[in-house]
Amino acid sequence: MRKLLFFLYIVSLLAVLIGFYGMNVFTESIEEDGTGGGNGNPALFILVFLMPFLFYFLYGTTELSMRFVERYKKRRTLVISLVFSVVATISIGVYTFLKAQALRNEIIQRLENFDDVSQISLWNAFSNSVFFNPLTFILVILVCYIFGVIWNSSKNRRKKIL
């Protein structure tokens, strides 16, 4: 049964990777003629089909991180990896946010049909490449790792209390 679950995890990993990077195909370029941004974000359609694979991938990654915690019970190793993961997660999150903000400002400068930055959401048809790239994929994995470490640590703490 474990082989089947691991096989499903690998399949979901591949589906998520293909879907994740496939969303970049739907990134619109910013044309200076004032057009663009009128059809919404067609890449959201990929997420509809990707959701079951994404949820299984998130669960599997969290489960693998919990097993990692069980295998390496050294507190120092866990604390160092957790601190590194939190710092990397915050850094990637801030970098992605700043990059999306810069893209919003560029959209305002180049397209005539937008007057204010507040009219453009952070995630739009122009910013798919900002939010679906290797850095944000690593961000997803790091968040699953952090969640798995905290979950397993709290579970082990409850076992010790009982």
C-alpha cells in the first residue's frame, strides 16, 4: 500500500509541476497600445483540474516532512532547519510581493485603461510568471515542511504529556 501511495505522490508531484509551470503560458505581455487585461485570468482554469493533485501533493509533502522529523530527532537539527525554512519562506514571500508590486506599477505606466494601482490585483493575467515560478514552488514546499515540523512536534509533545 505504501508503494501505491508513493506512486500517487509522484504522479501528483508531476501534475502539479506541469500545471504550475503551464500557468506561465497564460501570462499576458504588457502592450503599450492600451489593450490587455480584459479577459480575466484564463490560467485559473488550470487550477480547477489541478486541485486534487495539489491537495494530495501538499498532504504528501507535509507527511514526508513529519517522517523526516521522526527520523532526525535531534533538536538542534530541527531548530536549524526550521529557522532556515522560516527565513527562506519570508524572504521568498517578500521578494514575490515586491516583484508583483513593481509589475503593477509598470502596468499603470504602460496601459492607458488603468489609473490607479488599486485597480489591479496582485495576481492577474500579467503576473502569472511572478507567482508561478521555481521560487514560489520552493515556497510551497517550505510551508509544507514548516507545517509538518510544527504538527509533528506538537503531536509528540501531547504524547509525552499523556
